[in-house]
Amino acid sequence: MPTPSLPLIVCFGDSLTAGFQSPTPQCPVAVETPYGTFLQERLQTRATVLVSGVCGELTSAMAVRFRRDVLDCKPAYAVVLGGTNDLGWNVHPREVMRNLLEMYGQAREAAVLAVAVTVPSLRVCDDHIPRRHVLNAMIREHCAGRRLPCVDLFTATAEPGTARLAERYSNDGLHLATAGYELLATLLYEQVFKHALTLPPSGHPAL
């Protein structure tokens, strides 16, 4: 349960938020290593991190449950990562962005700071990569215009030459491996929360 005296961060999304990892010969059972757990380790006692990830979820379903699973928890921040499943089902990036904008807008109206994360690349279908570029460009442009935090997970985990998801960050070409989830936690901590959640002399985090 969240500690009432601490700022709450909700990590919200699909399997990339749940931390799903496909089985491998070395680990024949699917495991979950959510980046929110690694983020909590970095924040220690400065905030409480809640993970709300549903495997296989589209952004349309995310938008439906956003109020119940995020806003009703009264968080200070909502980290939103969604769209990879939509793009896999050939949903147009504009439609995905409409759903993301609905969630960003709901957060703003509830005085919750939305933290956007771009959709990472993949190694299995090169023809799907351009749509990721289109969606991610829209996410970055919106965040720049609204002065919202945006963590560029795509660039951080892609091979510079091919724009494919780097092998070290994925064991199945679609989901992240532990190294990828740990990297996302590090990016969020360094770019968003390290200085936003400081400890003033009172010992309580300041937003």
C-alpha cells in the first residue's frame, strides 16, 4: 500500500510496464521485472512507486481504466507508456496519439504530472519501425509544446545504424530484457525524479 506521506508515482501501461520477459532456454518460465521496481530502488524512501501494467493492452483500453487505476490513487506523477500493441495491430499512430492525449489531459485536469515515454523499437518486423518514428515524434512534439517530461526510450534502446531494438535490451525482439527495464528506470530517475523529488531540511520530499 502507498505511504500517505510520500508522493505517489504510478507507472501505467501494457506489458512493457508490467515488465514481461519471454521465456528463454536459460529461464524457461516467463518472468516479470517491472521498471517501476528498479525506479523504487533508486528513489528509496523519497516516493512510493505503484505499477499498473496489463499485458497485451491497447491504448484505448488504457484510457478506459486510467481514472480508476491512476487518478483515483491520487498520485503526484503518472508515467504513461503505451502504443506498442496498437502499432502491432496496425492501429494508425494518430489514433494511438488521441488515446495518449486523453490520458495526458485527464492527468492535467487532476493536477497529476504525466510523464510520457516513447515506444521502443523492435527486432522482428523492420516495416513496423517507421510507424514508431511517427508516433514518437508526435509524443515528443506534444510534450515539448506542453512542457511535459518525455523520456525517449526508443532512442536509448535502439541501434544507431538500423534503428532496431538493440539485442542487449531484449531477448525476444519485442519486450525488454532486465537491462532494458533497468535502463528505463535509470532514465526516469535521472531525467525526471532525481531533482523533482528532493529532500528538504524537514526530511519530507518536495515536489
